[in-house]
Amino acid sequence: MKKISTIVLFQYLSLLVIMIGGFYGILLFKNNRNLQIITIFCMSVGYLIWGIAHHITEKTFHIKIVIEYTLLSTVVATLLIILLSMT
């Protein structure tokens, strides 16, 4: 079994903080749609930056990684905003 380094553990804990903080922000700003959208945008940017930093650390960084993280964060942010507009 491969041992997890403290750097990787810190990276995934920081991703968890970004996501939990974002979802908490969405719930906290339930009465203000604009702040919810800003929170979703911040989560997406945080995820994108986290992904790039993670792959640079792992030495697996490539432009395809940037495109993948950008597309995924854009799609998820769009879906969350659509779901918010339905409520």
C-alpha cells in the first residue's frame, strides 16, 4: 500500500475546505442569489487553481489538465446556478 505524503494530504484537505466552505456559503446566502452565484464562482476558481497546483506538485502538469479542470468547473458551476434558479 502506498504511503500518502503530508503534502498530498494537505492538498486534499484544502480542497475539502474549499468545497465545504463553498456549500456553506451557498446555504448562508440563501436569501441573496447574487452572493450565491459569487460563491459558486469562487468555488470553481478555487477548484481550478487547486487542480493546477496539485498536478504541478505531482509533476503531471499538462495543458490538457488545465482544459479538463476548466471545463469541469464551468459545467458544475453552470449546473449549480441552473439548480439555484429553479428554486
